[in-house]
Amino acid sequence: VGSEMCIRDRSYNEKIDVPNLEKSNLELEKTKEYWINWCKKGPKYKLYNDEVKRSAITLKLLTFEKTGAVLAAATTSIPETIGEVRNWDYRFCWIRDASMVIKIIAKLGHERIVKNFIDFIVNLIPNKNEKLQIMYGIDGQKILTEKKLDHLSGYKNSKPVRIGNAAYIQKQNDIYGILVDVIHFQIEKFKEENYKYEQLWSIVKSVVWVVEKNWKKPDKGIWEFRNEDQHFTFSKLLCWVAIDRAIKISNLIKKGRKTDRWIPLRDEIKNDILSNAWNPKIKAFSQSYGSDFLDASVLLMESYGFIESKDPKYIDTVKAIEKELLYDGLLFRYKNNDDFGEPKSSFTVCTFWYINSLFKIGEESKAKRLFDQLLSNSNHLGLFSEDLDFKTKKMFPSGRNILSSPEYFIGAADTPFKIDKNFDVRDYKKLFEKDRALSRRFQKIDIDEPSIEETFLILKGLKNRYEEHHELRYTVSSLRTAAELSAKYINDRYLPDKAIDVIDETGAAIRLRGAGRKTVNSQDIEKVINDSDRDYWMKAEEAKTYGMVDEVLETQMLKK
């Protein structure tokens, strides 16, 4: 007993108050209340509200309140592709990734997180001309030496396991534009606050000075290539963004005299990009100057305001990227060999970028379909990994988390997708929520976007389930609802009115069969559809013979 007491006394996890079930439940309820209140602070969206909320929660969990840092991932060395060596430690704060996140958090109105990040940035750059690294530790550490832990086998034997990240010494010119972009956005979003304007203005002026001296130089680019530096189009684009947003910030805070020298610089960078990044051979903006390779990052040219969505060069670029980098609904970030060979997995956030670009150039229905398809690839928690396997659509457990994807949930939520006003998928979902047995039966089917075969199974399941309770009218109503959903979500293979005809015909067949008719022809069905006599319902309900419905469903639906 004495030795046991000694161990307890020395335990790191020793508590003054011994935990018990009551206290644990209280803490659980307090935690629930915290997250419910936090989520209520954000706006509600007509479309994709749950996805926006899920993304916002994830981003919140990756922030470190003590310093304001936003981490790219919560673990290390999870492979991009199983069995390969692209395993990195992303437990750090990338200025680029974090700035993208903070811009989204600002859109959602969570001002405290935004201010914490601003504090983080201000504390990193105490001296006017101190160099800005591309990434820092969670406490602002600047030395992030990369090491291999050879004694560990890695996730599913994907060696090596790394801690630290050698990219911290890289030069990536894109970070300046993304940082100034988020500073501009938060100043514009929270105008009345005047939060640390002096410090932020000093940072902006410093960034402009750095960009002016360095924008013509090559760098490692957004994808952090470890071989020779190149003139990457995305890096040049973000140098332009840095100057453009600096000009806008100057106007916002009434420092307009600075723009006299900055406007010609902005124009010079833009002309340089239009002259050197456009490749007439591939009819697209290329990955880097003089290159024939395509890169998904150039899709962001429109989002950052560099080019109009209706510009023929931008439309051609989107089309070229679709042709070269899109495979089965998912996008490569690039296909050319990098330091470790040819990429084999899709890069999830790039698919979001592509879908956003499709919508911007006017292909709205296609963008909507691909967006819903991509959402179906999330895991059971509604989360995405950095990479998805092209064939299985399975996610790899991490790499980076998809930090910027909430922007596209939010964009979609604000988008006027053309959906029938009388149609609401939530009504259909309620059928499953009310009926646990039915829900269990179809738990592996994506209710939002079933295939034709899955829809047929759902229709049969609804029919059979409600037959057990002798609720024929509800059965037919449910079938109609399912058909309306199918018509909206199955790639426009048949029109909504045709799908409804299938259900009307099915219901009529049930009623005629229940009324004692041995054979049913199309004229009979048409008569019943147009007949409002409820006597059919009563007779059908009494007969309880619905053997014909499977045949009608299978034959008519697949024909349609």
C-alpha cells in the first residue's frame, strides 16, 4: 500500500479532486454548450449549412488560442500515397495556409480568432525589415529542423517518419500576397475596430518593400518543390496580389500617397504575368514561365481578382486543366514529375478550386453535380484529407487537412443553384430519421446522391417498409418523394416529370391490382392517375396485394 501511495503521489496526472461520473457528465455538457454557442455566432446558409459548420469547427480545433497560430495538421508523417515517401510533418503554422483559414474565419464572423492570428503575425515580426519565414512553430519557433525517425515503420509501413520540416528555410514568394490579402480583408470586415492598424500598416509596407526587391526572382512555389527554383505563375500572381491589396489598404486607412509608387509596380507585375505565363501552345496559363505543364493553382487567378471569369484566356485555362488534370471527378494538382516522381493521388482542395472555377465561367449545373459528388467522398465525420485515391475515392488519413475547402462550402452556400422550389432533400431525409429500421437498411447509400440502382433499392425499401404498417398512401407519397430526389441528383439522366410519371404509374398499378384487376394496361393506369375517387385507395388497402409493384418499378424506371 505504501508503494502504491508513493506512485500516486508522484503521478503527473494526479488530481486534487478525484474525477467521478457526475463531474465528467457536467464537463461534457459544458463542452457541448460551448460548441453550440460558438456555432451560433456564424451565419446560416440555405445550402450546405452543415458542411460549413463542420468545416468551421475543424478549423477552430486547429487554432492555438494561446499564441494565435493555426496548424496545418494535428499529426505527422501520414503519407500522401500509401507505401511512398511523401510523408511530411505539417504540425506547424504556414503563413499561406493559416492566412487562407483566417480569411474564412473572418467571413464567418469569428473576430477573436482573427485578432489572435494578427497578434501572432505582429509578434513574429518585431523589426521592420525582419525576414518573414513561410512557416513557424505553434509557439512561434523559427528553427524547424527536419529529422527522420528510422526506428518507426510509419503509417501502414510508409517510411520515413519525419519530425520538423526542411521547407521552413525555403523562399516562397506567394506568402506575401496571401498575408496582405487577409490583412486587407480583416480591415475591411472589421472597420470599426482599428485593431493594431499601426503595426499592420508597418507589416504591409515591409511586405511591399520585400516584394519589390524579390518578385522577379524564382522560388520554390506553393507546392514546395525541393529542387531548383523556378518562376512559378502562382508566386508571381500572389506578388501582384500583395501590391494590389497594399494599395487598397492604403486607401482604406487614408494613406493614399503611398499608392503613387505602388500602382506602376502592380501594373508591371501584371503585364509580366500576361506576357510570360500565357502559353499559346497549350492555350492556358502554365505552371511556370516557359513551361508546358499545367497547374491547378493558376485557377485562383480569378478568385484573387487578377482576371475576369469571362476572359477567354481564363476559360481556356479552366478547360485545359479539366482535360489534362481531371480524372473521374478528381483533380491532380499537377502531373509533371517532382522531386519524388509522378504524383499518383488527387489533391482534394484543387478539385474544390476547379469546381469553383467551373461555376465562375458559367457551367453551374456541372459545378453543382461535381460539388455534391466530391462531398460524398468525405468520411463519416464529414472531413476530408489532403489526398484522395482516384480509383477507390478513399481518403488518406491526412497530410495537411483541407484548410481552405470551407471557402467553397461557403461559396456554394451563397450560390443560387437552380433547384426546384418545391423540392427539399431534407423532407426525404426525415423519412430515414423517423424510421430506424429503414435508416439501418440503407446506411451505406448516399441519400443525397444515390445511383439509379441505389434509388431503385430505396424505392423498394420504402414500399416494403410501409407495407408492413399498411400505409399505402404514405408509400406512394414516399415513392414520389424519392423519385423527385432521384430526378434532381442522378446526373439529369431523366427529367423530374418522367420520374414522377413512374411513381404515378406505380401507384396506379398498386391500386388497380389491389382492386382485383389481374392485368393492368397503360390506359387503366392513366385513368387511375387522373381519377380522384378515393375508393381505389380503400380497396387496395383491403386487398394488401402489391406483387406487381416491383415489376413496374424495375421496368418503367430503368426505361425512363
